[in-house]
Amino acid sequence: MDVAIAMPTDVAVGMGKAYRTLYAYRKQKRSVTLDAARGLSGYLRKRAKAMLKAADALDEAITNREERNG
């Protein structure tokens, strides 16, 4: 479940930014820089990869359970 849930602090850390910086971006009190946009893109790609891996593992567990239960 942890891989499916991202807290704002997780996003900030993943972007390499302070939480209050991310908050300022969200509230449009600060302009998003290209560096921040690249950081978010990288974070999203990393999360997507982790989520796909978790989904694959879950699908495998479901298949194994279905096979055991006939």
C-alpha cells in the first residue's frame, strides 16, 4: 500500500525540494522552475516504475492464490 500512496512530503523529498517550496508551488505563490519541473518528472517516473513493479507482484500473488484454490 505504501507504494500507492504519496504524501506531499514524499513528493518534495523525491523532487529534492523542501516541503514548503512544494507548498508554495501548489498555492501558486512561487513560480515552478525548470529544475523543479525536471525533479517532479523524475520523481513521477520513479514512482511509476515502483507502482508497476508492485502491480506485477500483486497480479502474480493473485494468480498463485487462484491456482491454489482451484
